Amino acid sequence: MALYAELHRHLGGSVVPRVLWRYFQRNQADLAQPFTGYEAFEDFYTRPRKTLAEYLELHTLVEKVQTTETLPYFVYRLMRGAYVFENLAYLELRYTPYLRTPEHLSQSERIDQMADIVEVVGQASQTSEYPIVTSQILCMHSRLPYEVNRAIVDLAAQRGDYVCGIDVAGGDGHYRDRLDEFLTLYEYARSLNLNTTGHLYETTEGCYPELLPFLMRIGHGIQIPLLHPELLPELARHGQCLEVCPTTYLKTGTLESIQQLKVVFDRCFDAGVDIAICTDNAGLHNVRLPFEYENLLTYDIIGFEELQACQDAAFRHAFAWKYKERPASILNNILLQPELNPVA
């Protein structure tokens, strides 16, 4: 029974091109007009970009159509695909709730509406039809004011029923001028006992060792083993996990070849640092989690033992998965111990 955990997936980037195209055609035809047909749109939506900044602009295309009214449509299809095609047992969805609120409202009104967004996503992701354990990670954003980011942290603390942690997103090269703000926000989040991750060390411009002590997991983090391997022993001592999203680095121009990830995996395994393999934006990439696994195996970046170690690490480091082991292991324990099996 191969069931997987996905720790790094963005709500906006999860929308596969066919679903987004059908939504445009049925509800906002003006957004489909620039394209001659689906094939042209898919090419635009999924093709590699030259930089991370250019790549991140694609998120705005989806964010502006994900509202309280439309989010159930997108989340249902996301859950269906994750269950049917990816065999996910556990999924953490991350997004910035402020960016799903109406732009014409005042900042304070948009902050107030963030709670509605969290509620809608939470309700829509709980479906008996596709029984995946889900939780939300709320993303602060490098281009949002301090007051909004602080409100996102507060909301995460208030909605522990739906939210399992916080993140900072928006391109790690943009943090530098506001580093003191994000240090304060992460310190505040930890004081509220929130789980923490953050987009960090994804690019050569996004290396901030000051933030590392506040993170339980590191979103991407590939520049640590590539450029700063001296940090790996400290990560191992603190039990921090890298959320590595292989296809992303090819789509953003961060890496020239997937083979460059072999150094990342080899150095992390040697240092005892866990890696969870993730998709990041499965819709933008048109690559689901099992294909991320297959690509790493095909290019001899990892072997099957290393793959299993990464799959197990994803459950151990999951913020809202209470068993800390894979579902197959739980099932085997029940089968071997009849007293634990209610139908034995």
C-alpha cells in the first residue's frame, strides 16, 4: 500500500492547467481570450521561466480567481486528483489568505476576511469521497506589510483546527531589507507554539542563516548542501527537514539540470539531514508527486532505499500527522497485533 505525504504544495500552483482552463471558459471567458486554445494556454502555463521572480508572477493569475465563492470548486478538484492519481494520505496546503480577499476592500477589511478564506478551504478539503488528512500552512509574504503578516500569524494561532503552521513566501531574494521584521514575526510565532517553515536557501540570493533557528522545516533549502554544507551538522542536530521540490528548480532557472540535485541528496544523507520530496506547484509543473519520485530514480539521483527514507521523513516531519510513520507501517502493525485490529 503506497500512500504518501506531501508537505510543500501551494494552493494556487496546485490547479492543473485543464481545470483552470475550464474555469476560465465557463466563468471568466476574458481570461481565456489571449490564447488560441487549450494547447496554447497549457504551454504558457507550464513552460519554464528564466527566473524565480518571473515564475512567481504565474501565481497571481490563479490567486485573483480563488475567492470565497470559487475556492470550493478548486479545492475539490485538487483533493480528487491528489487521492486518485497520487495516493496521498496526507497533504499540507499553503497559501497567503490575504491574497484571496477582494482587492477593493481596505487593508483592515481584507484582514478580517482572511478568517473566512481559512474556513472555506478547511471545509472544502474535508471530503469523505477523498479521505486525505489535510491541514493548512498560512504564508506571510515578502511584499505584504508587517501588519498583514502579523495578522496572518495571529490567524494561524487562532485556527488550530484547520491550520498547522506558518511560512514566508514571495521570493527569498526579497527578505533582506525586511529581515528584522521576519525575525520578529517568527519569534512571535514560536512564542505562540506555532509550527514553522519558510522559503529559504532556494536561490543564491535567499541565504539568511539568521532565520534558520526559528524554522522547524526549510522550504527548499537546496543552497545549504550546494553552497553552505557547513550548516548541515547544525540542521541535523536540530532535526530540521528540507522540503525539496525537484521540478521547481528547472522551471525557475535555479538549476540547469536535475542531476545537480544529486549533491543535495548525497550531502544531506551523509550529514543525517532529512529530506521530504515535494511538488511545490504540481499544477504549474504538470508533474504529480509520484513522477517527482520517478524522475529522481530515473536520473540516478537517489535509489529506492533513499526514496523510502524520504517518504518516511515526510510523515515524521508532517505538522498534523499524529502517527509519525507511514500508513503502510500502521496497517502492518495492526495486522501483526490482532488486539489492535477492530475487525480481527
